Amino acid sequence: MPTQQWRSARTALIWVALAAAIGVPIAAAALSPLLAWRDAVYILAGFAGIIALGLVLVQPLLIGGYLPGLSAYRGRRAHHWIGGALVVAVVLHVGGLWFTSPPDMIDALTFSSPTPFSPFGVIAMWAIFAVAIIAALRRRLGLRARTWRIVHMPLAIVIVAGSVVHAILIEGTMETVSKAALCALVLGATIKVMVDLQVWRTRGTLRGENR
């Protein structure tokens, strides 16, 4: 196969695999019999959470430059926009659950809920909001690239770890195998980009990033 055709096939395969990694869990959840017992707002909140987990997978792939067809600049811009979409998805997830059961959400937000998955989701939520706020104020705060990485990376780890544990512990509409596969991909992508960022840092700067 000519080099150009191989590259095109590889690009298509990567994007199809990413779409399947996110789309299959969503489709499997849509077929769950548990949805018959839920109202529309609760279902919307649940799927917003699934989409948020999928977006958490996309973020390290973008910042690591692993998605073909995107330049370093476009990858960073997409990372910023996906971050905003992640915030919206989390707000819809939490807001919908609050609308359907305010007492349960109060217990979750105050870390007094008896459900083991609640604190991990809440911690991940606040870490997502923290990253979004700091990113929006980055220029005003005068954060240089190195300082931003020092702030962003620990919060990103909290987001990934909290989101994955939160999803794994929930026994709901998500199908077990596809959920576990998505969570494994989120962890794998995050670990890979963290390792690669360490390598780039020894060379001075991230690929395509200004000092």
C-alpha cells in the first residue's frame, strides 16, 4: 500500500476507533431497560455524564497530538473548546440530578451521601471547574506555560481518577464491559500523555507550545 494511502487509512481507523470508544457506551446505555423507570430529566443528566466521560478521553489525545489531521495549534484550540463542552456536560449532569432529587445532590455535594461513588464524582467536578476558571483567567494571572502545566497536570489527574472511579462504582444504565473499556482508555491515554510530556519537558517545551 502506498505511503499516502496507508496514512489515510490509519487516520480513518484512529478516528473510527475514537468514535466507537465513545459511541458504543452511549448506544449501550440507550438500550438499558433501566431507562423505562426514569423521567426525561434524569435520562438527560445520565447521558450528559456519559458524554462527559467520553470528553475526558478526548482531552489527553488532543494535547498529546495523538489525533491525526490536527496541527499542534488546532489540537490546542480543540482542547480548549472540548474543555468548555466538558464543563457544560458536567453542569447538565449535576443540574439534572439536582432537579430530580435535590436531597441526594445536597448529600453528595456535602460528602455525606451513603453511595460510594458520590465523593469521587464531586471531587472530579470541582477539579473540572477549577481548571476551567484558571484557564479563563490565565492571561490575567500572567501564568506562563510551565506554571500552567504545574497547575493543570495535578488537577487533570484528579479529574481522570475521580471520573473513572465514579463511573466504575455506579451500577446504572451504562453497560459494564463498554464502560470498563472506556474507563481503561481514559486511564491509558492519560498515562501515555503524562509520560510523553515528561519526555518533551526535558527537551525544553511542549510540541507547538510557546515558552
